[in-house]
Amino acid sequence: MNMHDAALIANDSALPGLALLLEPHRLLSRLRACSATGATRDLTINYLRYKPGTSCIVGLTLTLADGRQQLCYAKALTPERFHQSWQHPRRQRLIAAAHPHAPLALRDEAILLQYPEFDFAIRYLNDLIDVKKRPDFLQQLLPGSAEASAFTPRFLRYKPERRAVIALSRHGQPQAVVRIANAREFERILQGCSLGAALGHLSLAGFDRSRRALATHWLAGESLAPETGARLERSTLHAVGGELARLHQTPFLPPVARHGAEEAQTLQDVFNTFRAIYPPGADRFLALTRRISRHLVAGDNHPVLLHGDFSADQIVRTADGDLRFIDWDRSCSGNALADIASFRARLEMQLISGLPDAQQAAEAIDALLDGYLARRSLPAGLAWHSASALLCLATEPFRLRAPDWPQQTEALLARAAQLVEKETEKRLSGGEPVKPQETLAPLVDPGRIAQPLLQALRLPAGSRLQQCLLLRHKPGRRALIEYQLTLPDGTSRPVIGKYRVKGLDRHAFRCQQALWRRGFDAAAAVAVPQPLAALPEWRLWLQEKVHATPLTEWLQPDHPQLAVVGAQVGKALAVLQQSEALLEATAASTWSLEDELKVLQTGLQQIAADYPQWQARLSQLFYACQTLAAALTQALVRPVHRDFYPDQVMIDRRQPQQVVLVDFDLCSRSCAALDAGNYLAHVAELALRRYGATTALDRHAQAFTRAYLAHSAGVSAADIERFTALSLARHIFLSTRFPDRAHTTLPLLEHCERLTGCQPGAAENSR
């Protein structure tokens, strides 16, 4: 289990079984301990649906002792809903009859284990699974078919409580595909398959509305899905583009419409789940959603018939070379860009997970567009729709239980941000060419940045730039880019690029270089990433990528290493501040108490403008902060990081004794206690935001403070407390700028008032 799974489990106490479902080996052990499933040799998770605080369903394939495989699903519920579901009369009848596939309860975890034939939401699925009921069931779906009893079903896809897709074979030859669904899903399936059949892509065999089942004849051919090993040939993709354009020219619009407003709402719905699954990316997801949604709504015009879930996986090339589109369940009307964006996003997602390579994916998209545009034009805005489609896939790495799902999620967010950034800069430039040094876009374009990058790094001939990922971006200010390079021997080498709009950040580069050269290299207990090269004309400098995770991900109240890492970080900060190399590098840069108070005052004034009812309280708080600052005039001055907080500290699980410090953009000389106070304020704010109390991470904060003071002669605990209060006061302003922190604004104000000893009327009495 990774740290993000652990955090998710800790934050969703409503589902006591969530931990078991996210740890397959533990779930397997529990099943082996049950008499009904004791013969289970192995299990595979092939589907996951999670509703925070409500339920989590995982579809399972159990491998039994004799080698047979059995589908089932486990559903984690709240204890109240579990009790209600378990007592359902139909379940109790199966249990009383000792049916071999009766539901199973893991009571301590409030988990139900159920089999497809008794999936009550897809109530007629059993009519196909049960050998005795099958002939009658198939008479409606495959009218006129002889030997109905000879058909053998095989699950192709199963989404518990939603739908099942099943292949029917006779004498070893596939004959048909049956779709059976719940009441809500079936009408969409019927409409979609009817459309697909009318357009010549499917052959409808029959349907039974009373049983919510539909059958299509088997379509023989080769799937274009990359995971099947299919090659994305240019000629084929060009033809696919033309066929898609022909679909969009169909003079018919289905009743189900998906306009820009619906697209924007879909993004919001995905965000509601995403922020529970991956909180570190929530702010970026929401910021992207807001930028994208405006363009989705504004570009709402000329709807066409859409496939609705278009991707290479949905295309079959028949033996005679015809192209057929399958799986029409989400067909609707909407912007033509949606289908192309869906294809592109799915290909990008497959690229992130290793299929295909970047060049193949780019060539496939180009060929698809060329084929499409040869037949009909497209409206502007493909980048916005592509970014939207990518974000809609943001929970997929988690749902598929990819071992590296957090890394895949980060890559997906980065790619969506890159698309948005490119489109934004294109609009700002009016579509005219811009000079490379005046924009970020060339820095994330492999074709333009590869040569200068390879030259600056002095890599051997034959080295290649595979991919550019925009990791973080503050428009008009800075960006962080990952360059994925491949050396001639096939070795992968990731490098991080740091870009600043107003020019190369020479100060940050020099500070990090000085530290690396004088005691903070890769072998040190306290290290910094190796600075590699500077490209002034590109406003960019490069550093080695650190294969570690930000400390923020370790900060959980019950983490066994909470205090240990606190002590490590406290000592690491003391070591950094005592570096003679950093002292020399910051000789021309100072940060005074007046500077600190000016930043705080600006923030509090902005809050007062937004919350006029708090003006008097904020004025009193600032007066109290001035009083605290006055007591700091004799504080020890050292080189400081000036933006020291848990995200700037990296720890590698494989080498947990080493602390890696990053981001020296703001390094200067100032009061040594400033860094410690800033760090403790961030920890308190994080504790309040995530766990509801500023004290939730106190074990970490106390260990940090003890270790820092033990290695920082001349720094007092009182000075650290004063800077902690000043930094927390600044967090009041920050809480109003991030949607996921809005709930902390008033608690932070009240906490700062207590810390500073604010009294009503203090500001007025000082005049």
C-alpha cells in the first residue's frame, strides 16, 4: 500500500472495509479464512468504483485451487447500510438454502461478497448464467437460433450492479455479444446499439426490454487497442478519421445531448471523487477545471452525433479492411471535438502507462486529424476538450489499481496542464509565431527544446528526449518541467527544468550549486538535487530528478515514523542554516522583519476587504503581530531557506535516513528562527485542514523543534514560537485563495488570536 492509499483510508473512517479492499493480499487472506471461499488460491482486482464516505465496490476474479476462475465482487459499506443490505430477504433466503454462491459477510469490515448471478441490480443476469434458464432467455435475444442450450457464456466485462458484457460461443466459435444492465443503464444501451446498427457498425440480433438484455452478432476482426499489440499505422488512423467525420455528418441527433455545461459538470463530478483520492493534486485539478470549463461552455455550437466514448479500443478492423465502431452505450449529441478529444485522451493515458511510445501517439493523432479534416472541418478548441477528457480519466489509475497510480495521476495532471498552457499562449499570441525565449510553450515541445537540452547536458550522441511533462505552473511567474531522456544504451534519465518568466533564476541555481559542491551531494545525510546546467536564453536551469516523495505525504497522525522524520527534518534545517557555502551565496540577499510584516499586512488587508465584518479583529491581530516582531530584533541571523515547509523536504523510502531539500529560490540572510516557525505553521495548518485540529501532528512538530534547537546554538524556543504565530497569521490569507482551505479561515483567525493574545480594542487603544 502506498502513502496515498493509506491517507485515503485514514480520511474515510465511514467505510471500515476500505483498507481491506485496497490491499489484495489482506483480502485474499480473509477469504481463505472463510469456509465458503477457503479454496481461493489467488485473486485479481479488475474493477473498482469508489464513492467517498458511501461505498467501495471491487470486481474480483478468484482463482480456485483447481485452477478454475470465478467472478465475484466485494462491496464495502457504512456499518448501517451493511446491516440493512445483509438483512435483505432475498440474501437471507439464499443463505438459508445454503446455496454455494450465497452472499458472504465480512462483518468486522462491513463488506458483502456477492456473485454475478445474484447481483440484484442486474436482476436478470442469472437467467443467462443458469444453464436451465438459459435456453428460454436466449429465445428472445437470438430468435431462430437452433441449439440454444449449446451456447457457452464468457464474461468480457462486468461492472457490478451496473452492467455485464458477455460473449456467447457455440462449439468453440463466438456467435454473439449480450449486454445485460440495470434499469437505468439499459435504455442508453438500447439507444446506442440501435444507432450503431442503423449506421452499419453493429448487427443487432435482438433485445428483451423486460429483462434489460440485448444481443448483437459477433463482429470478427482485429481491435486497434494498443494493449492488444495492434500497430497504430498512419493509413489506418487516417481512415478512422474519415469514418469519424462521416459519423459526425449524420443528419440525426439523438435525444441525449451533452453540451458544454454538462461537460463542465462532469469535470466537477470527477473532482469530487478525485480530491478524496488524491488531495495533493486537488488544487491543480480545480484550477484547470475552472479554466477549461469557460471554454467548453463558450464553444457550444453546431452539435453532431457523437460516439460518446471514442478510442482506439472501440475500433475493429474486419478481415476485408472495413472499420467498425463498437460500444455505442454513451452515444449522444454534442461538440464534434468531444470524440476526437476522447480518442486523444485515452491514447495519452495509455502512453502514460507505457503503451505506445510518444512518437507513435503523436503520429496517430496527426493521422486521425488529417483523415477527419479531409472530409469535414472542425471548430476551434480541441486542446480544451482534450484537457477536459484527460481530467475525466484522472481517477482511472487509482481505479485500475496501478502500482504506481500516484505517479500516473501526476503525469496525467501535468499533461492536461501542458495542453491548457499551450492553448493559452497560442491565444495570447493571436496565433502568430512567438520567439522561443518569450514563451513557455517551446519548453514543453520536444521538437524545439530537445537539441539545446541535450547540448547543455552534454549527453552522448544518440541520446533522445522522449517526453516533456509540465509538473507545475504559475502563469506569468514560474514553471516546473520534467524532461524524460533516453541514453543510447536505453537507460532512462529524468531531469527537472525550472523556468522563470522574468529570466533565469541565477540566485537559486548558484545557491543549490554551492550547496551541492560543499557537503550536500547525493552521499550526504542532508542533500540537495544535483544542479546540472543553465540555459539563460531559455530562462531555464536543470537539476537531477530526486526519486523521493515530499514529506507532506508522511504527515499522518498515526504514521509510525511521524516523530522520527520530525527530528530528521529539524536537524537537516539546522545543518542547512550553518552552511558556509549558503552564507556566501546569500551575501547580497537579505530579508528583514519589515519585509515579513509588509507581506503579512498586505494579506490581512485583502482579507479585510473580502470580509469587512472582520476588519477590527484583523487590525488587532496585525497590531499583536507587530508587537511579536519587535521582540525579534536581537534574533540570530543566518542564511535561511525562507520557504521551508514539508513539500520542500523529500524522503526516499529506500533510503529514509537521508533528507533531500529543494527549492532555494528565496534563500537569503534573515532570522534563523524564521524557517523553523514557517515550517511549524505549515504543519499546524495542514493538521487543521486535513484532520480538524492544529495539534493533530504535534508529535512531529515537537520532535522537529527539539532536534532543531539541539543543533542550533543561539536560537531560542521563544523566537520560534513568535515566527510560528507570524506565519500562521499569513495562512489566514492563503486559506482564502485555495478552495480546499476555505473551511480553515475562521479557525485560523481564532487560533492566531489566541497565540498572539489579542484583546478587543487593542488596536484602537494603541492610537
